[in-house]
Amino acid sequence: MDLGVIGQAAGMFAVTNVDDLVLLALFFARAQKPVQVVLGQYLGFTGILAVAVVGALGASLLPSQFRPWLGLIPLALGLKAAWSLWRGVDDDEPDASPGVLAVAGVTLANGGDNIGVYVPVFTVFDSLWVYVAVFLVLVGVWCLAGWFLTSRRPVAQALAKWGHIALPVVLIAIGLLVLFSG
């Protein structure tokens, strides 16, 4: 196995997923069951990889003109969270914890830029599966890093104080960015 390809894959993953660390930290800070965040992240990222692989193989699973509409997912989740915040709904309510599908939807919607980067790279067929394998391993590393961030006292304190405000803002911003990127 070529270590250069593994290094390139790891670097590409890190560069295209820096924003996911913030989201993961916010999700872990609100999660009652952290495993739901991990499963959601894997489910959403597997969707990103599936679209990128199919795109690289020449098929068009999701036409580019429809990709921006994926921004409606984080936008709707962000607006719902903002509405709950404005109404004064307690953050400790069970529905405040992100579920698997909510995390997966946000991950997938936030992955439009990833798909745009991955498809051209994945056209190099002999290294395609190395990239996919490295990316799937690094999703787990990213989840650990997101959880680690929330377990640090200053980060946890900041997220406890501002996380309920930051999550809707970040989700709405991602949704609008994805919507208007097309």
C-alpha cells in the first residue's frame, strides 16, 4: 500500500472536514447518547462517499443542480433549534439531543463541497478504495476529536454557555451556504 496515497487521502479529509469538528463538538455537547452522533456522522459521510464514488464512476446519482437543495436540511434543523431557543424551550428536553438522522442529514448536506473535491480525485480508480478506506477510518478519528473537544473544561464551559445559541447559528449558516452555493 502506497503511504503517499494514504497521506494525500488523510490530508484531503482533514482539509475538507475542518468544519465538521465544530459541528461534532456542538452535537456531542447536546447528545444524551454520543453513539447517535457517531452513527449519524458515519451514515451521513457514507452518503457523501457513495455520491462521490458514483459520480467518479461516471454516473450521476444526484445532479449538481439539486445539490444546493440539500441545504434545506441543516437550515430547517437550525430554524427549529432557533425557534425552540426563542420560545425558551429547555435545552434538557429529550428532543434537544441530536438523533442519528439529524446528524446524518446535516453531515450529508454539509458535504456538497466534499463531493465536489472528491469526485475528481476519485477518478483515479486504482487509489479510489484507498481514499474511501482512509476517509472511513478518519471519520472515527474526527468523532473522537469532536468528543475530546467537548470533554475539555474550557470548551465544555463555552459550549454549555453558548452552544445552544451556536448550534442554530452554525446550522442556519451551513444551510444558507449550501443553498446559495449552487
